[in-house]
Amino acid sequence: MFLHGIGGIRDPERERREWLEALAAGARKAGHSDAVSGLTQGWLAEVRFADYSDLFTDAEAQGDQALALDDQEDAVFLEEFVEALIDELGVQSVERGDKRALAVVKDARSQLPRFDGEAQGVGAPIRVLGRVLTTLLQIPGLRGSAQWASGLPLLWYLAQVGRYLGRQEADGAGRTLDQRIRERVLHGTDPDRPLIVVSHSLGTVVAFEALNGHRGPVPLLMTLGSPLATGAAVLQRLVPQPPRTPGRVERWLNFWDRDDIVVGRPRIQNWMLPNTSGVLPVTERVDSDGLWVHSATKYLRQPAVAGPLVEALKK
């Protein structure tokens, strides 16, 4: 099962094909050329792209992205999340000795609002956070990214993580947004069949929580570009608390790119308890090229990612 992250409305069949093609390219690099046709033609494994993007459309339909972020909890979450991103970019910049990037990070940090939830309302800090992200996008490695021309659209998509973790937005039956997303993801899974999960970005948060309610075997959970260990913004909002590896997961591989701004503290194993089988996530760094390395397909093209995934599919 492929499980996507933040973003707009998905075309699940097109993205399923793109993810498989990226995985096939990574498999070839990893020495698994014999699996390429099986991946692209669909006979190596039954592959489902679990699409829940339409469940975020109510707020999107309002048209004005800024107006969709009108809740105090949205503002508090986003301030914590953006501050965590700034911290991570600061660490990356120091590691590379990038003085230009460090100057941008310092500038962005100085702009952070201090949300008090009272007289100023939430609109002002949301607009400021949009400008903070616009500043961060001036870092040389991110400047000119076709995906995000300014910070406000990126902020709105990052807010999807907060909306999921907010445990609100109930439907007529009283099911909250996060509950509906997990139900969508697990719908049709067979507890008698092994389930391999490849999750990306927000999808890693969804996978972590959904698999805690899954009763079937999970030979491999793979998390790519995950914000799971992002301090108070994400880690402390997870269910269950304290966070632990889902019970039926037999192996957990976590991959992060040093230039991925969505990844907080990459060493998830330092912040996760083992399940009863003693399984903890194992983290490995990969390095992709280009302006925006957060995409799932860039991770899947990495032989370090594709290799163990194809090996698990062959078993």
C-alpha cells in the first residue's frame, strides 16, 4: 500500500503508476532488474494507492487558503511546526557550512510571531508565518522551486498535518477527520494477508496511527520524509502516547534526506518505544538531487529505499 502525504487532490491511478515507475528505477539501481517488469506490469505484488486527499476539500473549497486557517489550534500548531522546520534548516545549514542559508534561517526566526490567541486573532500570525516560509524558500537549495512559489500555499498544505492531529472536523456521524482518514486507508485490507506499507510525509503519521488498529501482519513499514519525530508539533500529539511501534509491524525502515525541510528530528528510534516484538524504526539518510527533495518519487528512486522494499515484495 502506498500512502501519500500533504498536497492537493490526487489522481490515485496516475500517482500509483508514477510511484511504481520511481520504485522500478530505484530497484534497477539496487541490482533488482529482474523485478522491474513485475513492478510496472503489476504481477510482483498487488499495489494500492490509498487516496484520502478529498477528505481535506471542505476547507479547500472556501477558495481563500488564508481564510481556511482561522482556528486558534491551527495557528498554534503551525507556529510550532514552522519553528521546528527552522530549527532543522539551521542544523542542515551548519552541517554544510552554508553561511547564506544560515543568514536566511536567522532572518526567518526573527520574524516568528508569538501567538497569544487574544486580541490579535489568528489571521495576523498566519500571514506572518506565510512570510516566514517565503523567507525560508530563499535558501539557495530551495529557491526557484516550482512546487512552492511562496510560503502561504506551503503553509496551507502543512496545516493538513495539524488538521489531522486536531481530532476535529466531525461528519454527520460524529467521525472526526483523522478517524475518517484512517478508515479510508484501512478499507479493504485483509487481516489474513501480509501488508507492506510505504508512506510519505503526512502519510507516515496516518500509517503509524492506522497500523495500531490493524490486526494483520505487516512485514515492512517504510516511512519517507516523515515529520513523526517533530517535537511538540507532531510527536506529542500522536496516538497512542507514549508513541511505540505498531504491534504487528515486523520491520520499520525510515528514510530522510538532509535537504528535506519537512523532516524534523530524523532519528525516530530515539523517540519511539518498541512493540512487544522489540521492533524499532531503523533510520538511514539518502541524498537526492534537485530543488525539492521531499517528493515520494525522489525517495523511491533511491536504491537504499527501493532495495529492501523489493526484497520484501519478493518474499
